[in-house]
Amino acid sequence: MLVGTWAAADRAISFYRRHGFEQVSPERTSALLKTYWAIPDRQIETSVVLANPPLDAGL
């Protein structure tokens, strides 16, 4: 599962981390946001994506 939120949304990010989500790298974040969300580039620059299970699990 992927969730996207504003990078400045500290409380939301903390909530998701408490529930097993891990923040995706900035490089992957941009690609994921462009693939799964229809948002402007400016919003992509100020957003993060968190994943559960982590995208790098098992690597």
C-alpha cells in the first residue's frame, strides 16, 4: 500500500510510520507520484510517499 502526503505533514508521517510504513526515497517518490497520482509538479516537489510493506523489503 502506498500513501502520499505533504512533506511538511509531520504528524501524518509519524502516524504512518507508527503503523509500519516507511518513507520512499525521493527518486522513487517522484516516479510513484507521477505514475499513481494526477498532481502538479509543484505538489510532487513538496510531497512524500510512504509504503507498507517497504518497497525495498526483501532486497
